[in-house]
Amino acid sequence: MQHSTGKPTKAQQVRLDRVRAMPCLACEKEKVVQPLPTEAHHLVDKGTRKHSGGHDATIPLCRWHHRGELVEYMSGREMHLVYGPSLPHKREFIACYGTERELLELTDERLKQDQAA
């Protein structure tokens, strides 16, 4: 898969794997009983990932909160009611969960805590 950030370094790949192993930050706040698998969302500033920190600026989001991808048996309205707003609805997402930069700070903090433990 080709991205503007290029291939991750070994250290960045470790971070990406650790981020994907974390729970979705939005699902966690919504107290979702059965969260969806987590993906690493790259922050995008100025229209490109490269200016946002690349692979070092990633947060854990499930496929619904990240891309607005539906679970096969639920409508978008049902997903919104159960899981809350998804990132494609950015204003509502930020109002509920905070900015992507705030979520990045939380992610980085948790990764440091896990590493120290």
C-alpha cells in the first residue's frame, strides 16, 4: 500500500502495532460493550500526513470511528446511535471526543505508561 508517509521505520512499525492493539478511543468513551477492531488513524494537517507527523502521529480508532464503515447488519443511523459519530463527521466527532491532536496526546501518554510498566 502506497501512502504519502512512505514505509514505516522499524520503530514506527512497532508504534503502529502498539496503536492497533489499543482500544478505539471513541468506543472507550462511548463505553461500547463490543468494540470493533482498531486501526491506526494518521493525523492529516495541511492536506498531507507528512506535515502531520507521519507514522508517529497515529491514534487508535475502529473502522466506524476512523472511516465511517458500517457493520453489515446496521444502518448508519444505528451505528451513530450505538457507537457515536465517526471521523468523517468531523465537527460532531471533535465535539464528542476532542480534537485529533488531543487524542494524539492521550495516545502518546498511554504508550509511554505501557512502556514504563
